[in-house]
Amino acid sequence: MMPAEPIAFPPEDHDHRRCMEAMMVRVDRLCTELRLRLTAQRRRVLEIVAESHTAIGAYEILARLGGTTRVPAPISVYRALDFLMQHGLVHRVESLNAYVACAHVGGRHPAQFLICSACRRVAELESSSIEDAIAAGAEAASFAVTRPIVEIGGLCRACRPVHA
């Protein structure tokens, strides 16, 4: 697993084109290794989700897919998102009912998200100490964790001065 960005929100002036190109190289490699069928529509949905570090809803994805041509059925977007989530390429941010591209492409893994309530930018963390705390607490409660996802709301560095 190669982190695409430092463990934080990327700076405003980061080259997102390079960020996205690097992610798509990892995606293509993973799909080749696992013999996954990344159809044109699945690829386009992933590209739309990965266009920024903000969460995007399914109907906004649908609108961007349609463009000037015929708008596809909503079920086709949800099927593409299900495929992308199943293979660790996107995450669903439950609290926003939206999706973000996975910063650590490939496979299911515990996810921790910092979510800016002002701009909807999402930073994906990979903290073993958070994972360990969840595992220890669950074990003490005789609880089997099936979805170890943590969503933390707040304000990112760019939005803090504006909303202080």
C-alpha cells in the first residue's frame, strides 16, 4: 500500500492531476493483477469520484456522467459504486451519504476519515492505534467488528479561519 498523500488534507496548491494519475496507475495495476473488469462506466465513475478530495453524492455523479448525452439510470451508478467499494477503490462516507476515492487503493481495510463540515473535503487516515483501540474495545465487549469505519467531523486547516 502506497499512500497517495501525507496523512492529512493535501495542500490547496497540490497537483491533483498528478495525484489522480498516480491513483489510476495503481487502480489499473490492481485490476490487472486481480483480473477485475473495470468497464468504461466504472472507470468514469471512479474518475468523477476522484476528481477532488471532496465527497460526492451518487446523484451528482449521475449528473456528471450524463453531461450532454443521455443520462444513465441511477441503478447503473450504484452498481458501479458497489463494484468500486467491493474492490477497495472508493469508500462510502456514511455521514455525508457520499463517496470518496480510496487513498490506499486495493483491498478492504479499516478506514478512518477526517471530514470537513464546511468544504466536504475528506482525508483518509491509516492509524494502527485507532484500529487497535477499536479491536481492544470490541474484544472487551465480546463484539465482532464487521465494518471498522470511523468518521470524524470538524474543520480543515483551510476552513478553520473562515468558520472560527
